[in-house]
Amino acid sequence: MQVTHQVSDDMLAGYAAGTLPEAFNIVIATHLTLCPAALERLRLFQDLGGVLIEETEPVALAPGSLESTLARLIAEEPPAPAPPAPVLSCDILPEPLSAAVGGDIAAVRWRPIGMGARQAIIPTTGPATLRLLRIPGGAALPDHGHSGTEMTLVLQGAYCDGADVYARGDLEIADEATEHTPTAEPGPACICVVAAHGRLRFSGLLPRLAQPFIRI
Ligand code: ZN
């Protein structure tokens, strides 16, 4: 499996620093179980964070300690690289997400939201919402904009957005400047997990009327 759309640097830095709402943390943690390259980038951020902490906390040195520290560093073998963490998951809902749902896909309590699509809202703390979406193959979501950041991770099937195709493990980030009509590829239903900050802005009348009922 080749993940072609990875989490952005700023979101990954926020995840590493622990400053994101829980809904975004769950989506990024799930993305990391499906994308070894993104996991490697996270390790670089964590290493960088460790170096910054060391550099911003000066300590008083005892006489001669600098020399002894340098001598120890020179004598020590370079640390072995950490073994790669197990990252592949065959479950439709990998571990960080299945823990939030309370099981794999069979445990999801879907609710219809129209045109054959279904959703399940996953309770989280913080200002962002988390939901699973199931879109039938070939069906489109209503054209919409955003009043905040929206992060979508594909778990099954695929969807296209403009010229880009997103498949399992791919992550798309939309914001206030994004207006789009994601459309599931023909074939099996596309299942995604979506974290969103703020409400969607629909251009069509019917989705706007339905919005209070489906809590998007
Ligand atoms: Zn969107």
C-alpha cells in the first residue's frame, strides 16, 4: 500500500507537541498506523523537540564536567537506530480509532444522512468533532465549504477530489479556502474518518435544510 497524501508538517508538529484537539489527534494517530513515511517524520519532530528542550534548559556545570561529558560522548558508541514500529493494520478501523469506536467496523452504529450515505458520530472532548462517513461507490457528497479545518482519512475504498484520488491511508486537509465535492470512486463504499473544527457551509438548499439533523 502506497500512501500518497501524508499529514502536513504543521499538523504533525501540533500532534507531536500535544496541542491539537482530541478528534484531530485520533485521525493523525490512525494515519500514522497506515503510513510508515509519516511515522518516520513524526520521529524526526520528536527528536527535534528533544534537542530544543535540551538547548533551552541551561544547567550550571561543575568544574571539569564539560571535559568529562565530552570524553564520555567521544567514547560512547553512536546509538543504534530504533527498530521500526509495527505499522500495518488489516482492520478497517486501526487501533487508535477502534479504541474510540469500541470495536472494528461491525461495532459502528451508522445513521443515514441521505442519498445512501451514512455517518456515525464518535464522542470526543475538545472543540473539534469526529465522525465516520460511509459513501456508496460512485456517489458524491454535497458541494460544500468550511468554517474551520477539516481532516479526512480514508479507511476503505477511495474518493476523488478534483484531480486527486485518496485511497486507504491517504489524508486530506481542507480549510476555509477549500470548496469541494468529494466523490467516492466506483466500487466498494468509501469509508472515511473526518475530524472537523467548525461547521460545513453547503451551497445547496437541501443539504442546508438537513444540516441541523445530521449535525455536520
Ligand atoms: Zn470538506
